[in-house]
Amino acid sequence: METRDRIKSMSVPAGGTIREAMKAIDRGALGTAFLVTDDGRFAGLVSDGDVRRALLGGHGLETPASEISRPEARKARVGMSAAEIAELFSERVRLVPVLDDTDRIVDVIVFDKRVHLQVAEPSMGEEELINVTECVLTNWVSSGGRFVTMLEERFADFCGCKYAVAVNTGTAALHLALLALGIGRGDEVIVPSLTFIATANAVAYCGATPVFVDSEPDSWNIDPVFVEAAITPRTKAIVPVHLYGHPANMDPIAEIASRHNLAVIEDAAEAHGALYKGRRVGGIGDLGVFSFYGNKIVTTGEGGMIVTNRKDVAEAMAILRNHGMRPERRYWHETLGYNYRLTNLQAAVGVAQMDKIEPILAAKRRIARTYTEYLKDLPGITLPPEMDWAHNVFWLYSILVDESVAGIGRDALMEALQSAGVETRPLFPPLHTQPIYATGQSLPVAERLAATGLSLPSAVGLTDEDASHVAESVRAAFSTQRV
């Protein structure tokens, strides 16, 4: 919205009501409405906080807005210096109108200390709203309703699998997948140390022991060589994680699992749509699990999905997610179950997300190309991997920083980017170093990746200009360090 149009949308006649001020606040989307006289002069400011306090204090919607306005609100003047303008702001004052010498509003200055470019955020729109509205209007808001089944069917088809079981979190998906395959107390499950802690926690929920192995230096994913070495008579499964959107090397893992009669559960929480030798991840092992958390490629706010080609396992998980209740006999329970159901409200969002999964994936690749173009020649930077057998969906665009070459360390770079309004995240700390699972192991690749890696803003809504700003901020931090 252009400045003149925004000011007009935020303006209310000085004799207007609180109701009119609320509409102007909504139109302007900046939490503020301006009261103006008939000849267009600034007469006062009303914030959403002013309205809230007025209504709580007994004022009605038809009360004149002038009764709760602040004519003394801080104002900037055309021609003021940057230092003078900066003095107008405080923790409570984040927006000021700019007035000309006739007291007419010509601009609005918004001061926001928050991070401007986030590492990840959902891509929501009208489609999600329409689906959720249907749930509300029809009262199908819990685990019953057409959107749950629709999401399961759509996601199974997307992964090239026959069956999908929707659950309320990605962690629940991992837990049910392990339970359905009979993993229990005394068993061991091999997992990469470089992953989010939910991968190991789900194993521990079953009473089993997560066994940590190191990563491949090239793909950053679980190293099949170390998988083989970690197998014992108690090993029952391998959980390769498709880290940060890049597939794990599945063929050697599948071959090892076949020789040792082990199950393979793909943790694809971060890799919706990634390809391993042309096949979508999730449908390669015995089961594949996905997360629909708010920062994932597809989101339902919170949620998860298990995909498989095994009917018996899918049926078992559907019972386990619903308190262990038999589908043919209500309130009849033959096994310990869980309340892991996904709601129709959440699934409605997921269906809308699946309608635009291909544009979302294309946006992720576009952002990655922009970053790569700007950073590929920067000494000391290792760009995210994409092996010749893989198609990375770049859930997060993650880089490694070699301080000995770059002249700046990972943490210092993160601080510099924070100052430039760019949020970053370190890579996951290896699980074998976490207090809850500390094993005393030395897994040098995972440790090096975690110590030197960070993720740059990768939200689907990131423009090329945004990505360019991030990349230039990285380059500026390197240049400053070398001076």
C-alpha cells in the first residue's frame, strides 16, 4: 500500500466514533488510527490499546473517538533530523505521524526493534481461511471431518505411498511408527547424532535406547559406514534423518537393514518433497514420518503424518493414535493407546497447504539459488550440500563458517547479522553431547558441523531482495572482520 493510501485508510473524521476508529486500525494494519479535521489537519491518535482500555472501562462503540484520542501524541515534522526523529520513539511509542507546516499528515514512521527477516515462518492465505471457516460453520472441528481423510489421501499420494496416518505432532508420528513396528524396552535404534532431539526422544518413549552415529561430511546426514558398525543383537531399527531438506543416502542404509533384518523409519520432518534418486523421501523405507509444525514446508500449526505401503502397520497406528480403541467397537480397548489425533481444523489448513506445495517448493529452491549466487565465492563459507543423487528442498539454507579462512567465527557472524535485522539459528547440537543423552562419544563430523553451522532466513515469503540483503549482510560482516 502506498503511503498516501495508507494514511487515508488510517484516518477518521475528528467527530468519528470508536467503531470507526477500530475499522481504520484494521484497514491500516499498523495498530493506529488518526483523527483528522474536516480540512485534513491532524487532531489526535487512537491506538488499538486505547480502544481496548476504553471498552474495558465502559465506553461503547458509538462513543466519540475524540474522548479516547491523544492529541498530544508525539509527532514528527518535515525537515527534522534523523536524531530528532529517533528521540520521539520509546518502548511505548513505535509509530509517529509526520506533519507538514499546516499540520497535515504526509507520512508515517514506524520503528520496530524486532527481527525483520525470520529464519522460517508459515505461508498462509485465503485458502487456509476458507477451509478453516468451513470447519467452524459445520461444527466439524475435532478429529472427525472430511479434511483429516483428505489430507491423509493427498499426502500419501504425494509421497507415492498407499497409506497415511495423520497425528497431532511429528514427534507423535515417530513414536507411533516405532511402536507399530514392535520397538520396545531393551531394543536399540540407530539414529544420527546431528538431528533435533525428537528423533531420540521418540525412541526413549518406547523404552528403547537410541544409539548415536556420526554424519557424512558431504551430505551432513547419517553415515552408513558407522551404521553398520553400531549394530548389535539388540538393534531393531535405523532412523535416517533427511536433515535440513537434504535426503540421507538411502541405498546403503536399505542394504544394511536388509542383511540384518532391521526396520527403516525415515525421519523426513524437514524434507517434504525431497528426492533420493528420483524418489520422494518418506516412501523409501518401511515408514516415513513428517512434521507439520509451523516452521515446516507444509504446516498445520502442529501436526504430523506417517506414510507407508504396509496396510497392517497403518491400521495398527490408526488404533494407537485413538486411545487404542478398536474401530469396529466403540470404547473397546485391547491395547494401550494414545491421544495423538489430528483435528479437522488443523487438517483443513494442511489441505490448503498441499494445494500449493509445488509453489512452496519452487520458492525454497529460488531462495537457495539467490543465496548461492551471492555466497558461492566467499572464502570460508561452505554452502548447503546437494549430492548428485539428491534433490534438496532447502527447508533451511544452512552454511558452515570456517573461522581460520573467513576471519570471523560462526557466533560472531550470527551477532553481526542480528544487528542487521537478520535472524539466524545454529545447527542442532549433537545429541550425544546433550545432558539427557550424554554418552562421552567422539563423533567429530557431527561436532564440527554443529559448531560451525548456521541457518539463514528461508521463509517462503522471502523475496529475492530480502535474500540479497541477507547475503550482502554476510559479506559485509566478513569484510568488516578483515579490516
